[in-house]
Amino acid sequence: MLIVCHYGEIALKGDNRKFFEEKLVDNIKKSLQHNGIIFNYVKRISGRILIRLESEGESEGVKLLPFELRKEFHSFQHVLQKVFGLSYFSFAWQCALDLAAIKNKAIEILKNENFTSFKVETKRSNKKFFLSSQQINEQIGEIVMEGLNKKVNLHNPDITLYIEITDNQAFLYTKKIIGPGGLPLGVSGKAISLISGGIDSPVASYLTMKRGVENIFVHFFATERGYEQSLEKVRDILRALKNYQEKIKVYFVPFSDVQKAIVLQTRADFRVVLYRRAMFLVANEIAVQEKAKALITGESVGQVASQTLDNMLAIEEAVSLPVLRPICGWDKQEIMDLAKKIGTYEISILPHLDCCSMFAPEHPATKANLAEVKTQEKKLKLKKLIKNALKECKVEKYE
Ligand code: ATP
Ligand code: MG
């Protein structure tokens, strides 16, 4: 049994192409291994990746079973649909680059399928093959019409037989399974994701992972009663994200001392902006240690008081790293829909102790003036507070 995997954008990456493809191969192998799925090999061939599921010695009876009936089908599908970089993949049959062999294989496959109308769709990456894609469509179509007594329907067929002509072999299949798209995880470097217990930040993390960014997480917590339960919630969210990024590393940073200092020494309406600046500064330090090149947040423009453009400006000024806000243009409903799809929503909606809503003022500033924010911040011994918070943080890894 064989799976042919296709990728989209990687193909455009010029000199980096080999690096991207090798990363994708590596990520596929690791995902399968992590899920305890046995395979024979995963390898690159011209413009696609092949996964061979077992050694060649499978019995003829098993060979002809529709893939959906085989026990490995669902586990492979489940895992591959979470490997970023895959645009689609197919459980496929393979045969020699020979017209008679392709004809035989086409009949062998389609005679097990239930349909009345069909079409053939050929893609040739091997341009030296003696027939064009269109000629192959016609010749195979004719054999199926005559041999199985079926009708061609180019616009709305019951079944499509896909044929790929590569350098050394042909692949045939009838179903394309859509992958998650994006770029292989890790090709875009590392970034620090500020993860709360809420709905938005896990979605922001997911979207950056999808673009190949390895996330390292930081979570700030209040050391008040009940905090352990909130940390457990964050761990649960991270376990859900582990489906997309196998190795998770998280810094749990105690934040109560920073918050108390802000509450006691600065203007009430600036608290949230000052909390956030302190969070960004801590995250920036962690980024330096981890050689990460950006921060990630789940902010969306205008969603709450701290997320106006004025306040984003006043917050972001604290650090020099770029801040990625992948959901900045999304409505809450859109964010919730994706959270459900990626499996974090049900965890995020459970109640938790949110350090930022503690001592949150009744009327937070929606347009914090940067100069005034800095004047307030100067009242704090911020460097020392940040140093202490980092000293007391706990790092956890899930692999
Ligand atoms: P979320 O659903 O992600 O909590 P939110 O809509 O509740 O977002 P805020 O609470 O204003 O928005 O937080 C904005 C962003 O700041 C979050 O998306 C997250 O990236 C970061 N953040 C907030 N609280 C924390 C925290 N305790 N630890 C780490 N990051 C946080
Ligand atoms: Mg929040």
C-alpha cells in the first residue's frame, strides 16, 4: 500500500526547495512514529513524497481491498491531515510506466468500485512519456468504457481516476484527501507565543505553526489560590496543540509581583497596557535565550480595550522584535470556529484564573498615550521585577 503526498507552495521555493522537502519528509516520519504507526519508508521522488506502508509481501486478497476497508487507512489519514505542508494526499496503486500496465491497473481498480459515470485525469511530471496527458485520458477512458461498460462524464462524474506519470512509474488513485496546507513546521524558524487560557492565543499559535514557525510558549500566571488549576488548563491546550507540533516547550512565569507593583505605583487606567508591556519584555528575554525571531499574540483589532491600535502601539514599543498577530483581522466567531476545528475551543471555554483580569480597572484607557505610559512605567523597578520573574519561572517540555 502506498500514499502519494503532494505539497503546494514548497514547490515555489527555489534554492530552498530541497530543504523544505526534506523537512516535510522528516515531519511526516516523526508524526507517524509519534502516533505509533508502522511504515516501511517515506521518501522524496520528483515533485512528491511517497509513503510505503508495509513490505511488498502483502497478499493478493489484501492488495485489492478498497483502501477505506483496510485497518491502517483511518490512522494514516488522521495523522497526515495534521502535517503542515501537505496540500493533498492519496492512497494509490503503482504500476510500471507502460500503457498496457496502466490499462490493466485502471480496470483492476475500477472494477471494485461502484459507479456509472467516470472521468480520467492525468498529470505528467515526466514529459518524455510518449503520450500527452490528454491522450492518456482518452485511451484509458476508452478501455474503461468498453471493458466495464461505463459512461464518461467530464463535468460531474461519480468517480475520477487520477493518473500520475512520473519518471519511473505511474500512480493511480480515485480520491484526493485534503491536507492542512501551509509550510513544513520548522522551516520558518522559532517564535515565542504568548499563550493565555483563552480562545484566541491557541488559534494564533496554530496559524503560525501552519506557516512553518516553531512555537515556544510563555504563560504568565497569578500566584493566587487556584492557580494550579489554571496551569493545568494551559497544559491541556498545549497538549491539543501538540497534535500539530510534536515538541512543546513552555515557560510558566509567575506574574503577581509585577502586577502588584503596577497596581500600587501607577495610574489605574494604564494597568492593562503596563501588564502587557511587562509580558512582552519577559517574552523578549526568552526569545533571546531561545534564538526566536518574533513574538506571537492572539490579539484582534478592537476586540477589547487593550487591543486598540493606540494601545498596541503603546505595548509593542517596549520590544524590538516583530509581533505577529495572525488573527488581527478576524471576528470572534471566525476565531471560535477555527478553535473548534483544531480542538482547543472546548478547553479554552472552561473557567480559569486570568491574571490580566485581576485588578483590571473599571475604565481601562483605550488610547494610552505612549509618553505617559513610559512616565508611569519609570515609577517601577521593572528590570528587577522581570529578572525575578524569569528566575522563578518553570520550564516544562512535552515530547
Ligand atoms: P486570549 O483568548 O488569547 O486570552 P483575549 O481576547 O482574552 O485573548 P487578552 O486577554 O487581551 O485577549 O490577551 C491578548 C493576548 O495577550 C492574548 O491573545 C495572549 O497572546 C496574550 N496574553 C494574555 N494573557 C496572557 C497570559 N496570562 N499569559 C501569556 N499571554 C497572555
Ligand atoms: Mg485572555
